[in-house]
Amino acid sequence: MKKVLILTAIFLASGFKMMQSGIAGEWKAPECTNKDINPLKGDVMATAEGKKTFYKLCAVCHGEKGKGDGIGGLALSPKPRNFTLPVTQQQTDGALFWKMTEGRAPMASYKATLTVTQRWQLVNFIRTFKK
């Protein structure tokens, strides 16, 4: 009985923390990230490298065309972001960089997996999905 109470308390606390951090709703990057400047903005080679990384790691969930319809994302909640929508494209480069760095379940954190340069390259490639 004691184990059940402890597990229930942990579950409820984690759910409360998720609601406080905005996980239950819209995912917003901290305001300070809007000031982060993409050092690779406009770099065609960096964008090409971001494309390679995208198709290796991201397309499985975000889809080949960045519409959030990849096979790996079908059962996820929340669904993977559609990169073609204005709500995504209107975010700053710094906000996109922060989100892929930090992650948020079910989105993985790429802080330890990708270098800073690779993450900025991905931001460049995500911009190519703008309608």
C-alpha cells in the first residue's frame, strides 16, 4: 500500500510539473532565446548539412516534407510539429534552436547528440519548409 501511495504521489507531482512548465499546452521557448543569433543564417553549405541531419534523425517523426506526419510520430502525443505552418516559421531561430537542444517529451533533447553547429544547421534547414 505504501508503494502505491508513493508511486501515485510521484505520478501526480510529475503531471503537475508538466502542466506548470507548459508541456500540457503550447511549447514556448524562454523569451531570452529570441535574442540568440543564428551564426549560420544564409549559409547554403550549413543548410545542406542540416538537410542530411534532418533526414537521418528528424524525418521519421516530422515527415519527409516537414509536415509532422512521419511514421514514427503517428502515435506520439503531442504530435510532431509541422514545420510548414506559420506558427513554426514565425518562431525565432533562437527559439527553434533551444527547443531541439532541450527537447520535451516525446521530442528528444539533442544537446548531447548533436553539436551546436549541427543544431544551427538544422534550424537553417527547417526554414526551407516555409511555404
